[in-house]
Amino acid sequence: MDINKQNHPFDTATQLNRKSGIYYGHTSERYANMVGPFGGVIAATLLRAVMEHPERKGEPVALTINYAAPVSDGDFNIKATPARTNRSTQHWFIKLCQDKGIIITGTAVFAIRRETWSSTEMKFPHVPNVEEVKSFPSEGMPPWVHNYDMKFVQGPLLAISQPSTKDTSDSVTLQWIRDEPRRPIDFLSLAAMCDAFFPRIYVRRKQMVPIGTVSLTIYFHIDSEALTEHGYKEVLGHARALQFRDGFFDQTAEMWSPEGELLATTSQLVYYKE
């Protein structure tokens, strides 16, 4: 099923109204997580505030979101402020507030890309074609999961109904992913997908523990023209953790096109409790 952007649930969830320099939005029940909204849709919403800002120049190359407190269901407002504009780059401060308190802080870098010598050192993973992999059943999962068609090649989520304390050898996940219903990819949906991996500790330990993302960073390696060419196709996500230690772990991932073009890289720091 395809839906145009104007009517797509993702665009409804990230919709903002600007008044007197402030952007106003509302959380979406469709993108709810176990506690508050799905972090990826919050990151995309903050990015939208810069994308729609009248002073914005260029396209996003970097985005960092710091989750200072859980976002509550309901209204929120976002302030995006251009800190400095250079010839090639533009730097932004972003904050999301609820009840007069700061809940999310962030920074973004936009840039005017120029054609140069280019090379990708990271190699595209060896995976079966997306048509050869079955979709992950989302029954019983938080609402946000139902907005994606996920196809796991490696490192599927634990079986919620049959948890295990067995420690696996690694937390690597390879998954094909796209919006459900289908939607042509852009910077906003790509930003959200960068957070659409189940926590690495769930994969490594095969059990659910309390977790929460503290900080998420995304680097965009492509421009809007390349994303337009990508269209409705799936993205291949390759995620792993480097270390679990003293209540925090990292999560690092690459996002690829089916043709092997590196679209984005991302890393985040996650709090966990046992």
C-alpha cells in the first residue's frame, strides 16, 4: 500500500505549526513506545523544525539529539535557532519544551554540498535480496513498530513470550526496513529509521531490561537528489554495539541503499538498568 506524504501517518506525526518563531506539535499515538513516543520520530520532528525554518540554508549533514527527559504525550513546542552561517555550513541549536521545561536539546549542521573526489571505505554487507526475507511479525510490539516493515537477516529481536537469559556472542543486526505504508524516503524518514533498531542489549542478552536513549547522532552522506532517486525502496540497516559498561552501551549503525550506497551513519548512547 502506498500513501502520499501529505496523508502519511509519519508526516502527520511530525507535523509542526509555526507561530512567532516557535514551532508547535503534538505527539502521535501511532508512534508511541513503551514510555513516551518513539525516539526516532522525535528526532525527525526536531529536524523538520530546521528544514522548515525560513533562514535555513543547505541540506542536513549532521544531527545530534539529547534526550534530557522523557517526552510526555500531548503538546510540545520547538525552538530552532541558527547559531552561525558560513559560506558552506550553517549551525543550529534546537530545543523541545513541555510545560515550560526543556525536554530535548539538539544541534544540527546544514551544508551546501559541492562535487568533489569521493570514496566509500565501508563495504556493503553481503545479504540476500529484500524479496527473499520474511517480514518481522509486529503483533504485541509497541505501536511505533507497526509503522515499519522490518525484515531481519541477522540478529532478530528476542521472542517476547519466551525470554531467555542466554548471552549471545554479539549484538549485530542486519535488517531491511521501510515505512509502512510505503512512503518515499527523505531526510526526515531516514533520520527516524536511524533509530528503528531494537536496543542492542535486547539482542545480546535475549531479555528486556529498562533502557533509554541518552544521545543520538546521525551523519547524512547523501543529498536530496539521491534520496529522490531512492524513492520507495527499502533501506538496509547494519547495527552493533561496541561496549556495554556500568549502565550504558553504545549503538552504531550504517544505513544503505539496495544498490550499496551509504546513506547515513549513526551512533547513540543508551542507558540500561538490570
